[in-house]
Amino acid sequence: MIKRLEAHVANQIAAGEVVQRPSSALKELLENAVDSGADKIEVHLNDGGKQLIRVVDNGQGISREDLPLSIERHATSKLTTADDLFRLQTKGFRGEALASIASIAQVRIQSKTASAEDGYALSAQGSDPIDIQPVSSVPGTVVTVQHLFYNIPARRQFLKSATVELKHCLDEFHRLVLVHPDIAFVLHHQNEVLFQLPKATVKQRITQVFGQKYAEKLVPISEQTPLVGISGFVLKPDMAKKSRGMQYFFVNDRFIKSGFLHHAVLQAFEGLVASGTHPGYFIYLQVDPARLDVNIHPTKTEVKFDDEQGIYAILRSAVKHSLGQFQVAPILDFDKDPNLDTPYAYQSKNPVYPKIEVDRNFNPFNEQNTAFKPKQTAQWETLYSFGDDPQRESLAHFESRQTSLEGWEAETQSAFTSFQWEKKYIITKHQSALLVIHQSRAHQRVLYERLLAQMTIEKAGSQTLLFPLTLGLGVAQKTVLATMRGDLQAIGFEFDADSIDCVLGIPIDVQPQDAAQVLIQLVDDLESIENTGFSPVDRMAQLMSKTMSITTGKVLSSDEQLGLINDLFSCKEPDFSPDRKPVFVTITAEDILKKFNL
Ligand code: ADP
Ligand code: MG
């Protein structure tokens, strides 16, 4: 038997597409506020938006007659024919957001148009009849959404912690405020002001949101072609980050995700950023709405361009051009150990210096030399020679000596119990087997167990920094970090009472130069922390051990090797690194016999 679904059931099903979490409801409310023509928009969130989302605008308002329609499905004031889809100036057009939200949350819409004498408030809850009352109010609209998914426990259960949901809300907020610098925004969470953004230019808005330190890191891009107009900024290559945070494309004032546009930017940055790091950008594209389909996805974050290839090429060259024009020099040292690039066989070889032959009679201004060819070689060789400087010589030897056979013999005593191989493994024996220990993973395991013990059992020691460390976190990041304050203090971090951005002390085991990275990574990783099922404390210990551990390529003295082996085998679980990778392999006498075909 086929039955027509009741309207509120149909809406609930549709809501699944539009509203996944508080941030998606916030996005819809913010877009409606922008569409209303407001120039001031205020957001209030409680409990990461799970308990309350309120958006207040000073826009055109909704009339008494339109109020009930606003929460009706497929009711919109923004388009009448399908053709309008290709002339869109507004963010909304599907007329389903409020209907969807009202089917899964308690909604109150209070509004007053400029011409009306009174304001009216509509309350809607599930399939209950809606209620409309006159209220005194100022022109504009206040939409309050409470208890998202209160009637669908299965969906509510999937929501993450308030901190994670708040982070998603702030992401949506960023995406919107960055395209509307001409609108003033305020955002509160639990009655605390997190953002206060007066009207500004795009550049000012970026720094309002992410911090003043970005001001001199923004390289402007600008390109006007019949196909596409491009404006905005890329971040200088030295700001490239390990996480893909600051990557924003806006098409006709709408935040979108686009793999192919992203690729175009990456191409332009090629050779300028280290592999594994991501360049940042805020790129605003304008295209003819008739040549763009925004209606391919309910949340409207994906679009389809008529001429993808053309836009790709123009974008890539525009970014390249800006990077060149603003003389963003290539960064050559990507913090990487150059020794890793040297083939092992060469590491113990003494460098051979180029022989220098200087033609002391050479005079470039000499008539005879106008052709400039014959003596050129001699000239450039002088430039690159080291001369006989003995100090340079010893410096050049230094690296190679560590792995040379000579050094090995001198340390025969302790080398009987362990030696380092490829600057990566420690080889030792255990009963009748050989152990090949991955030095970095071993150290991670040791640090991890130590950190965990400190976090869960003892109050760890802290070293007070001579110069407090400023992290330069954005507001969103600070909020996330603040939720971890207790755990972080337990392991020895000390923060300024007024600002979590200012670090006064760090755990004994942490190197001051690593401290900022550890903390920033923690913040960026918060969501994965919740998804992995590890406890936050556990994940924190994992991350910190990874950041703090010795790496591949580090030469270890015999004492250090032995110390590490001892520490490793006093661990509870020496076999695995904190992220469950093997720490060592065992080669038994039998394995070797087999190799010899015995
Ligand atoms: P859409 O935005 O796609 O039209 P919505 O469900 O988001 O659909 O909103 C339905 C209608 O309610 C809008 O078309 C608009 O007329 C009205 N509306 C919603 N929010 C506001 C607001 N903040 N100010 C003025 N009108 C609003
Ligand atoms: Mg809308």
C-alpha cells in the first residue's frame, strides 16, 4: 500500500540532506540573514550550537502573511521560475532550509518589516500547529533554533562534543564573513564574544578573523578576463602549513570546494612549498551566473563551471604571476636534513675540493678579452672554491666521520652491544636473535608512555620559559585549545591566565622550539582525536611523542643507543609505536641459516 508521507515526515527526511549538524543550520540562517540585506548580523551559540543557535539581523524582515510560508517546504521569495536559477543573486533559492530545520528542531522566528507597525513571532515544533503572536521588536529578524535533532535521537547521538561542533560552526562562520566584509558580524559562544568584526575590506577581514600576523603575508592576486574575474590573496609560501586549513575559494560570493581549482593553485606554487605542506589562499572568482551551476548539491558547496579548463589555466597563471611579481623567493631549505639525500655510499667519503686555477693576469677590461670566452671557466671556479681554509675542511669532514669505519673501531667496546645503521636503525642482539630497532618509533614509544603516566598519574614538572611563547592562534584555535587547558597543565604546560595564546611554561621533555608546533597540531587534530576513539589524553600523548621524538637521520652515540634500548624495553608495550606500527624486527639464527641455504 502506497501512502503519502505527512509533510513533517517528508521534511524530516529532506532535512537529512541539508542539516547534518549545528554548523549546517547556522550556515542556512546566516545565508538568509545576508539575503535579507542586513548590514549587521549577530550570532549566539550555546553548547557548540547543539543547544542553541540564534541569528539576529537588521534586514528587510518577514511580513505577518509570509511568516507561516517561511517554514513551508519549497516556499521561497527568491525565485519563481527555473530560469531564475541562472540569474541568482541570492544565497538561498531552494526554499527548504527553514522547513527542514523546523522539522528537526524547535524554531522561533521573530521578525518585523520596516513598514509594519508590529513584529510577529512564529514558534514551530515538530508537527504541532504553528503559533504566531504579535511582539514588540525592532526591524529585522531573529531566528532561534534550539535542541537540534531533539526528535531524532539517532541523529543527535552522532553529534560530536561541543568543542568539535563549535569548530564546525566557526568554519562556516569564516566562510561567510570572508565574502561579506561589508557586513558587520558578532559571534558569541556561551555569552562570550569570540568574534567582533566591524565592516572592513577583504584584506582587513582576513586579518580580523585569522590574526594581524597575516597582514604582511598576503600576496594580492587580480585578473580580469571575459571568462572569469579573479581577486583575493594567496599566503606567502613560508606560511604553508601541515594542515589544509586556510584554503578558500569563493565563486560569486559563495564558498565552494573544488578539487580542480585547488590543483591549479598547487601548480602555481610548485617548487615554492615543501611537499606535505599546503599553501593558503583566499580566492574570489566571479563568473557569469549563466555559465555556472550551483544547484548540483543541496548544501551548495559544489559548483559546475561551463569552462573548467579555461578557468584552471587563468587561475594558475594569475597566482603564478602574483608570486613572481611580489618576489616571493623560493625557499630552498625545507627544514630537511640534507644528509638524507646523500647516498649512503657517499656519506663516508671525503669531499674532493675543486682545484683552483686562477689566471692572475686575467683582466676582463683587457682589449684581448672582449670575447670573454676563453678565461670564463677560471673565473667561476674561483667563486665556488673553498680555498685552503683549514676550518672549512674540518667542518666538511665532521658529518662523514660519524659513520666512517674509523669511528666504529674506536668505539668497539660498546659497539659490541649495539650500533646504528643508516642513521635510522639500532642493531643489537637479544639472546640468540638480532634486533633491528626503528630508532624514531622506539623513542616515540618511550616518550608516549612517559607522557601518559604524567598526564594520568602525576603532576608533571614544568620549565618556565625565559621568554613567553606567543602561539599566534586564531580565535577558533584558541577556543579549541582552551578546552584542553586542564590536560595540558597536568603535563606541564603553563598558560597566561588571560590568554591561552601565551605560553609561560612547557613540560620538561619538550624542547622550547617544538612547543608551539605540538600545541598547534593538537588543535588541528582535535576532530581526528574524537574520531579515532582514543581518549583525548591518549591522542595528545601520541601527537606529542611524535613531535618530540628523535627522527630518522639523527646520529646517536653509543650511550644514547643503549639508553634508548633500555628505555624501550622497560616500556609496557615495546613492540608497537603509539600509532600501532612495529618498533623492531627480530632476525633469528634460523632466518640467517635459511639465507645461506643451510
Ligand atoms: P530560501 O532561502 O532558499 O528561500 P529558506 O527556507 O532558507 O529558503 O527561507 C524561506 C524564506 O523565508 C526566504 O525565501 C525568505 O523570504 C524568508 N526568510 C528567511 N529568513 C529570513 C531573514 N532572516 N530575513 C528575511 N526573510 C527571511
Ligand atoms: Mg535560505
